Amino acid sequence: MWTAIAFALLALISLPGALASGNVVVIVAWIAQTFLQLVLLPIIMVGQNVHSRQTERRDNETHSAVMAAHRETQEILRELHARGSK
């Protein structure tokens, strides 16, 4: 997030020049090409990292639950085979 703040401050350095031009195309270009690209890219990357960690945690929990169910099923099957062989 610090990167997004740093890039926002960096982008704001060129804002007075864009506004002083009075040209709508220059102002829109500053917003689209300078501010949005510099600020939104780090924010998107942070969001992807957070999402990735959440997904990994959920996958690990699911794996643990499936493995516990598998162990329980194996135990039940061993017990059934033991009873069936008597």
C-alpha cells in the first residue's frame, strides 16, 4: 500500500502542469495514463495477494478435512473387514 501512496504523490507532481495547460485532452491523459496506472496497479497487486492467501488458506482447510474423512473411512473399512473375517 505504501507503493500506491508513493506513486500517488509522484503523480500529483505533474498535476499542476496538466491543469495549467487548460487542454482537456492533457488533463484526461494525466488522469488515465499517469494517476490511474501508477496508483491502481499496486492496489490491484495487493488485492491479488490477499485473495491468493485467502484461497490458499481455504484450500489447506479443505485438504485437512478431506484427509480426516479419508482416515476415518479407512478406519471404518478396516473394522468392517475385521468383523467380516470372523
